[in-house]
Amino acid sequence: MAKKKEDALNLDAVLFKCRDILRKARNAGSFFEKRDMMLTLVFLRFIGEKFEDGVAHLADDLRAQGLDPDDPAIRAAFFDDPSFTDGTYNLAPEARWTTIINTPAPKLNAALDTALHSIASTSRQLKGCFIEGTFTQRGLAPADIKQLVDEVTKISHKKFGAEKDLIGRVYEYFLKEFAVNATKEEGEFYTPHDAVQLIAAMIEPFDGTLYDPCCGSGGMFIQSADLVRAKQGDIRRINVYGQEKEPATYRLAKMNLALRGISHDLGGMSDSSFTHDLHKGLYFDYIMANPPFNLKNWWETALAHDPRWTDYGTPPASNANYAWVLHILYHLKPLDGVAGFLLSNGALGDSDALAIRQKLIENDKIEAIIILPRDLFITTDISVTLWILNQNKRGGAYHGRTLRDRRGELLFLDLRTWRENPVKGEQKKKVMLDSTQIARAAAIYHTWQESGTDGANYAEPELYRSVGTQEIAAHGYSLIPSNYITFVDHDLAIDYDAEMQRIQRDMKALLAREKRSQQELIEAFEGIGYGVE
């Protein structure tokens, strides 16, 4: 555990140095241009390291088969293919990180753009992950770009762990360090790993199609792929679809997924899921999302009669929370699709969306509401809720479990007290959910779903409770968990006589200590010939 913390701090130190170089450099550009430059460098670094690993692994495999990897005929047969057997991209010499780091500083900008052009020209999947000409157009001084490249060389999965979403981590760092205010305006938040892991543990996206309508840097997909590897071992069992509005973040997602070997369809361009739904008419097994919280200015008059809200009513133009809910529901497979997504807590009792919320509850689309601890996010302190929608509450087989009929019930969980894991070294207060807590929350939800559980009596005070829709209707269709979960008045359990006797004993001891201290002080003054009385 100590090693992991040390690695995180070392990575932050490298990124801090990169940030410092860019702040001092001339022509570094705006926050977004600096971020794009850094992420493109990190992309070249990661794909270069992946290539080097692929070469080493292939050489080891050949030797194990009794073949000489240095033989020209063997190299031509095995190493000159477009890709290696493990899916590693076979980079041309000019695109390799070893070439870049050995380039003299005055030629580095041109060498970096040559590498980008080479990759875009030879890989259909990697084309569009970056803007060609980034470095010569920006034109950093030789000393500055050399310093930057030397620092990025230190960012290695050998050092920080192959299993980590390092591009996502770099992205998160620059959101946090460069432009916290800009991220709030743009609604651009990097979803913490523990929040993604909680959603994935709940809905178990092991196979089929997975969609994220606001996919950001692709972190949801990467975390889910890691879960699939852990549970099933084959990420080819899941097909990834996504959409992202912000062009730089869209390119980043493509980078991230390509480097991980995750097959994906991000719609071919960056665009808004509301005004230009790039996956219109497609329905998915699973949806995971962290939409921008309380997004304003999303509405356009062309959306007035959109089929996504035909059955539920038009969402409020002042806030996109319920537009996201209905967009997600629209894209779920009608018979058995499952979605887990985050919204701000205001959506639980928003009066402007009451009619929509009532229909969602009456139509049995909402399965669980999980209120999360504060301070999970670095880029916002908004309190957040995990919603789970399920098109099949009738029961049946699901991932090796037998589920009961849960129609007319919702599960409420309140995890706000799960704050015992503070994250150190951050500029703002932050907590995290550890693997034990995530497993416990998922177990509460899965047990509630399973055959044999009595939904009418499934509860633990101050933590969770299964609630019927009639009771929710009686509360005005509010989804605020505290309206339903029992909270114990701990004062009622106090034995006042015993407690007062304890306080009396403590006070007697305190007064006795105070009396002794006074006497010792008097004696001290008398000892030097001065009285105090």
C-alpha cells in the first residue's frame, strides 16, 4: 500500500515539473493547448513503450520456439508485420519514442510532428487521436521542448503500473492543476476510479454492448475492460460505443482506447449527444455514464419533439439532468438493458422534473438509488448519487444468479458515512471508496435482487432499505434516501443515570487535578520567598 502511494506522488512530481515548464515557456498557448500538447506527448510515450514491450515479448516467444529473433529472415517474417500478435502497433522508426528522445533539441518539434504523421498515415484506428502539426505550430523553444520530452520519458507503466489508466490520470491532473474553473464551466469532470468501479461492480458489464453518451477520456470503458479481464479474461466479449462533445477529450478517448486494444465506436466525430445523437436507433446491454452535473444551456428548440422524451415529457430546459436520464433510458435495450450513472443530488427531488420522475417510478425503470460520500471528486465538491435503471425487474437468470421479481420496489442506499479513507496529498479534501466498501455495496444490491430475499423487510438502519412504490408516491415521488431509510436517534439509547454518574466522576477527578495544580503553584512561589495569597 505504501508503494502505491509513493508511485502516485512520484507521478504527480513529474507532472508538476511538466506544468512548470509549460507555464514558463513562451508560445505554450492556452490551458487547452498546453493540455493537448502534454497528452499528445504522453500518447507518443505510451505507444512507443508498448511497441518496445511488443518487440521484447515477440523476441522471447521466438527464442522459446527455437528461432533466432536476430536472423534477418525471421525479422522480416515476424517483426515487419503491421502489428504484433498481441495487438501492439508496429511503429515506423520515425514514430518510435527511442527516435524522439535521441533527436537534437532544435529538431524535436519537427521530429514529434513527423512521428504523428507517420502514425496517422499507417493506422486507421489511431488516425484522429491527435492534431497533426501540433508541435511545429506551437513552436516551443528547443530547451523547453527538450525538457518536456525528458520529463515525459519518466512516465512509464514499468514505474507506475501497467494496470493503471495513466493517460486518464494525466488528464485528471491537468484538469485539477490548470483550470478548475474552466472544468466547471465546461462540465468536464474526470470520474474517479472508485466511482467507476462501484458502477461496474453493481451492473456487471461482462459481455454484450456498453455505451457512454458522455465518455470523456474513456475511463468508464477502461475500468470496465479491466473488470472483464478480471472476471472473464476476454475483452472481446464486450463492444464499446461512446460519444463526447469536446474535441480534445474525444481525441484523448480514442488514444486511450487504442492504446488499451479496446475495439470502439465513438461515432466518428466529437458532438453533443443531445443535438446530434451519433448512435441514434442503437440499443445497448449496458450504459455507464458520468454526465456533466446540472448542465445549463443544453436546450435547443429542435429538441422540442424529440422521440427520447415522447413517453415521459420534455425535460426542463434550465437543467439537463433529466435529459440525460431519458437519453440513457432511450438507448437501453427494452427487455433487459441495465444502466448505472451519476447525477447531482438535486435530481432526487427536483420539482421541475416531478412529472418525469413519477412516470419513471410508476413504469418501474428505476431500480436503485445510491447516495455517495462527499469529496469523491477532485474537480467538484457537489454531492453525487448513483442511479441504476433496469429494464428487467421481472427476475430470471443474470450472470449466474437467479433474480426475483422486484417490480414495485426500489432499493435505497446511503453511503455518506463511508468517509474513513481520506486521500492525502491533494489540494482539496478528498475521500475514496476502497475495494472492500465497493464489494459490500455491490453485495447489498445483488442480495436484494436475488431469489429468496424478502424485499418488504430488506433493511439496515442508516444504510439501506427496500421501498415499495406506494410509499414513494406517498412522499410525493421524492427519491431522497433519507425519506425512507431509518435513522436511529442514538440519544434515546443513552442510560442517562449511568451517563451522569460517569460525568460526575470525570468532573470530580478534573477538579481534584486542578486543586493539586493550584497547591503546587502556591508552594513553588513560597519556595522562592514570594507568597501569592
